[in-house]
Amino acid sequence: MSLEEYAKFANGNPACYLATAEEDQPSVRAMGMRYADETGFYFQTMSNKALYKQVQENDKREILINMSITGMCGI
């Protein structure tokens, strides 16, 4: 998939989990993504939050985007 396709998927499914780290301790939190485009994925937080500090100090992060699919399935 291209970044444009990932962004389109992310914009249609804004509920996600964002993983960051502080020193050697991982931290995962539920987030609502503001938007995504060909330049990246954008979130909103306050500058007094641990998330803000973690993002400023460490550029390694992961995102898990949830998708709900409704329908029949068989086993």
C-alpha cells in the first residue's frame, strides 16, 4: 500500500492506539487521530502530557488502527 492509501484508511478509522516510550518503558494509549495525509499521521495532545514529552524525546512510535467489519463468518 502507498502512504496515500494508508492515510485514506486511517481517516476512515480514526480510533487507534499509539505506542511511545520513555527511556526503556513502553506506553500505549487509546487515541483519536485528527487526520492523515501524504505527509503523515496527526494527533492532538496537550504540552503538559507525558505523550507530548515522549514524542519530543523519542521519534520511535507505533500505531495500531482498529477496523470493525460486520458480516457473516464460518468456521
